Amino acid sequence: MSRICVKLVPCAVAVSLLACASAQAADEGSGFRIRPYIGATAGVAFTDMNYIHHSHHRDHYHDVDDGSAFVVNPHAGVEFAHSSGFGFKVEAEGFFLDNEDYAIDVWNGERYYRDSMTVKSSGMFVNVIGNYRINDIVVPYVGTGMGFAKNKSSVNGYTEHNSEFAFNVKTGTELMVTDNFGFDVGVRYVDYGDVSKHYFYEKLELDSFDIYAGLNLKF
């Protein structure tokens, strides 16, 4: 069995190389270059906790507290680059928002008192990103994505888990050091949905404005 595997390995490599060569030829003929990539970014998320009060058929947004947390976003996708300089990417992007404490006014039945809520979130987006290659180095982009967030909140000994719809909008610039390696810097708005639905009279929501930097490796 091991001999068969040893014989099959060179064949598999040859087939893979042939497939890659055929795909590259097709890409060059159509003016498109198709490249898978992986990467990750890290940065600071300037978060905003708020709730929505419904009254008289209107939604009133009330700010609860602001904070900042460390966020990490690994991603993998496929880039479609045209010879004109225009292109786009389709990627799966994860996110891990670190613990952050927020000051919360809690109603105990008689009065409000100040307590602290700890919130963290993780999840995934599917992003579509448009970009334009100005030259061999500078590639600005803008994109958006939708997905889900798993939010965990803890306050006064009570812990709550919520799975929520989440979305993001981002823009930035990729700086290509080589044809296969580049730096990524940008800003991003993220809506994580509800982080608490049951502890308070109103639902608490979380969003953030992120500043990030990272790396991309293209194949």
C-alpha cells in the first residue's frame, strides 16, 4: 500500500502542476488572473454599546458606554485581478473581539445602580471586496460583508450567549512588497447585533469602528 502511495504522489503533483498551468493560461487569455490568498489583520476596535427604546412608532438610540478592545481577523479568499487594474475578491473572514468592560445602569426594582458588563464576540463574515491596482505596489480597496456573531456578555454574575446577524463595511490599501506578499492597512465599521436580550428591559447592541493592519500571502 505504501509503495502505491509513493508512486501516486509524483502523479498527483504532475496533475496539479498541469491543472495550474492550464488555469494560468486561461486566465492570461481572458485578461483575468485568479489567485487564492490567506492573511490576517489585527488592530483596535473602538466599540459603542447602546440600546434602542421603542416609543410612539419610533426608535430612540441611547448610548450606554464606549470602550476599546483588541480585534484579530484571519481571512482566506480568492482574488480576481483584471489586466485593466480593476479587480475584486471573495473571502471568508473570521473575527475575535477581546473582552471589554462597559459601565451599565442596572434597575433593581427600586433604583438604578452602576454595574459593569463584560462583552466579547467572535464570528465570521463572507466579504466581497473591489480593488484597483494603481501600480505594482499600491492597491486601494473597498468592501462589505455579512455573517454571524457569537456574543457573550457577563454582568452581576449572569452570563448570556447570543448568536446574531453581523455585517461590516471596510476600506483600505494593500501595499505589495513582492508579487506574493503585501501589507494591508485600513478601517472598518462592524455591527455585532445584540449582546444582551434578557437581563435588561431593553436589548443592548454593540458596534465598533476598527483601525487595523496586517499581511496577505498570495499564491
